[in-house]
Amino acid sequence: MIEAEFRPHIGVLAIQGDYAAHAAALAEAGAIPSLVKTPEELRLDGQSLDGLILPGGESTTMLKFLERHGLFEALKEFCGMKPVFGTCAGVILLAREVRNPVQRSLGALDAVVDRNAYGRQVDSAILHAETTLPGGPLEMVFIRAPRIARIGPDVEPLAFREGAPTLVRQGSLMAATFHPELSLDRRVHRLFVEMVKTAKTAKAARAR
Ligand code: GLN
């Protein structure tokens, strides 16, 4: 018997930034996206939402909104329960420590992150680099990108820019300092969708 392909439900934090591009990329990568603006939409009761993307944008603005609308604590809890993928400002939100300037964060990803680390002239760039993903060089779009300055022992780097990791994975967390949703290549979103499917299957197996 051929089973219909399972499409996980993945939320995109939709406060500010390029969440719409992420939702479109998720749909192309085989997931069912939904926009998340409230703690209720995170569905911490475990129903429906299988994973979450924290998009790029302005992390300070996002942080203020999260704190004001009771989303900060809810997101922290979600990070311990389900797969989460942070891109650009999303990495800043996920990190254990944020510098330049110091900023509060969710502390889920064992990494030290420097904001706006690539200077003014080069604060936006499109680079191509080999990664651990199969399929050849990956396009990476950097927009006033942060730099991952340090990672903990459980964090696996999958791609680099000038020696600093640009794509990392720590268990069911993934983080990219670039914007994979702005490229046509869907390998990064497909990897996250696969992580979400694996986490969901493992959870279902444990519950049996
Ligand atoms: N410079 C932004 C910040 O510090 C991040 C930029 C981005 O997400 N494209 O929050």
C-alpha cells in the first residue's frame, strides 16, 4: 500500500520581516504553513503545529512584540518541545548570548551571536559556498547578517562564511544567518521539513 505523503504543519512567526516568503518556501518544500501571531496560535497543547520558523527582520522589534504579547515565554517552551528554525534575526532570537549590542534572547541555541557583524558596505551580499547538504554549492543571501561567533559542542555547522558557521543544527533546532527563503533552492527548507517529520514520527513511536 502506498501511503499518502505526510505534510507537517509548520508555523511561521508573523510579527514582522519576511514571513510570507518563508510560508511560500515551506509549501514548496512539502509542508502546510500557517502564520503565528499569538501564543494561542503556537498551540502549546501539542495539537497540529509540528514545527516553527523564526524569520529574518529586525530582532529588537520582534523581541519587543514577543515580550508585550506573552509570546516570549511561549516560544521558549515551544523550542523545548518541537523543531524550530531561525533565520537571520531568528538566529539572534534563538541564541544563548547576543552581542553588539547585548540583547535578551530565548537561549535555545548554544551559540554566541554578534549582530550586524559584516559592516556597513558589505552588510548585504549573495555568496555561494559548499555545504554538507548534497547537491553542490548553496546560494546564501545575507542582509545585515549576524555572525555566529561561537558554538557549543552539540552544535553542528553545515556551512560557513569566512570561517564562521552560517548554517547550524543542534538536535531539532536549525539556524541560518542568511535568508534561504529568498533563493530558489529549497534544500534548506526541505531539510527542516524532514527534521520536523522525523521528530513527529519519533514522538508518535514513543507514544505507542
Ligand atoms: N540586523 C538584523 C538584526 O539585528 C537582522 C537582519 C535580518 O534578519 N535580515 O536584528
